[in-house]
Amino acid sequence: MKSFLLAIGISAAFAPHDFFLSILTMRYAPEAKTMDLTWGMTAHDIEHALENVAALKLNSEREHPKADSILNAYFHEHLRLTMNGKALDWTWVGKELESENLYCYLQVEGVDNLGDLIVSNTLLQDLYYEQQNIVHLEQVGRSTRSHTFIINTPAFTFNR
């Protein structure tokens, strides 16, 4: 009986999941003139997406030494931020793994005022057609604004 339960537990750990979702929260901090980004996703999905680049082995003794830069490069391919006609770039801050969820932290510096922000988010949509990418924009004095990107969704503008 114990071996049966162990086999079910192991197979469940590797079973495909029913949802494909990432959540990107962007917080505008006017006093620091920054926009802080926290991006959460399923760790094994991103590892699978990048397996042709490198075996990331996140949060293990065998984690790829360039895992952060590989993730950051992939994010640059799939996240576009534009404000006032200018592409915004970010600095990689770090990552952490919590259970099966990967959280990556990025920061855009030099954001004096939050103007019309154009966002395009295609994370993992090259691999999973079911992938949905939710983007939240948080700003002091305003309620949180959100948009969900599904495959082939055009860029979205968060108006001032």
C-alpha cells in the first residue's frame, strides 16, 4: 500500500497542470523614481521553456551558474515596456523559489512620472497556447489596474 501511495505521489508531482499563468506586478514608487516588478510563474514551466538553452536546475546544488542572466534574457524577449515613446529597460534584482513558484524581481530606474505605459507580455506563450499573463499596475492614490494577455493579444496601454 505504501509503495502504491508513493507511486501516485511521484506521478502527481510530474503530472501536467491545468492552468498556465504568470502574474507580473508593477509598483510605481514616485519617491524613489522607480518601478519595481515582481513576476511570479511556475518554475518548471520556465525551465521547460529554456531547456534548449540550458538546464537551469533552479534552486538546486546543480543550478546553472548563469541562470539569472538566462532568465533575464528570456524576459527581454517576452516583456516590452514603453512609456512616452521610450522603451524602458530594467535591472535584474534577483529571484527566489517558493514551492513550485518562481518569483523574479526587476527594477526600472529613472521613472520621474508615470505616463501612458504600453505593455506587451508574451511570457511562455511560445510554448503553451493556454498561457495567460496577468499584469497589475499599482500606483499610490489609484486603485490597482490589471490586464490579462492571452496568445496573440496586442500590446496594452495603461493610461495615466
